[in-house]
Amino acid sequence: MSEATSPPAPLVYDDTEVEGILRDVRTIAMVGASPNWVRPSNFAMKYLQGKGYRVIPVNPGQAGNEILGEPCYASLADIPDQFAMVDIFRSSEAAGGIVDEAIALAADKRISVIWMQLGVRNDAAAERARAAGMQVIMERCPKIEYGRLFGELSWSGINSGVISSKRRKLG
């Protein structure tokens, strides 16, 4: 008789840590970026570009094309420029290999953050990234976190949990 496995513990991140990442990171490699404007990755990429981030798309099927004005690459290793964060829009299973590639490139590309999108969680990969000195965020969206932490969601009547009488700005 096999034992039932319990669900993984809920992920809790300190707002200061998430805000620090969003303040410090300026260049993001987005794995799973889509040229299709109705896909969440396209929407998130466009939003982040509008906030001043450079977002480099990674999608093997689109390599050599542009997505939202940026050249698209087949893999993280193909990106000629440095980037501080890897934003993963792929399955939880696929995230492991992407994290391993990021760890291998971390020193050369100056990668310091692994960010797994909503619905993407790979605890083993996260531990490998942390052991390599990286910060890890899982099951969160930088677009949503930016809006929540920098006062944009409150304009829509959403209680973001961040109470302030002053609008917060990056940098």
C-alpha cells in the first residue's frame, strides 16, 4: 500500500524580496514567449517592456524572428547579451532543464533570478538554483507583482494588500 503524498507547502514570498527583484533586474530572458497577442506571455512581455524592462524572447519555434520588436532565440545559450532574470512560461517539468541551462550560464550572463510563472513550480529545480546562489520565485507573474507592489492594481479597485498614500516608483 503506498502512502498518499501531501500537496507541496504554499509558496510565500516577502514583498520586499519581490520588489527588490523588480527594482534591480532590467533585462529578462522570457522562455516560452509567444508572438500571438492573446497568449499570456505576449501580454506580460509587452507590459514589462512598457515599464522599461528589456525582455528577450526565447522560443525555438520562433528563433530568428522578432517578438514585440526583440529578436527571438532558440535557447538561453543563444542570447548574445547579458540578462539578469529568466522568466519561465513553460510547464513545471520543462522548468527543470531551463533552470539547469540558466545555472550553467549564470556567471557569463550574470543571471541572478529564476522566475517561474503562474502554475509553474519545480521545487527540485528551485533548490538547484538557490544552491547556485540565485533568487527563485515560483507560481507568480512579474507583471501582476509589479502592478500589485507599485500601486497600479488599486486603480482598478483591487485590494493589493499594499497600503500607502503615495504612489511607489521604480528606481
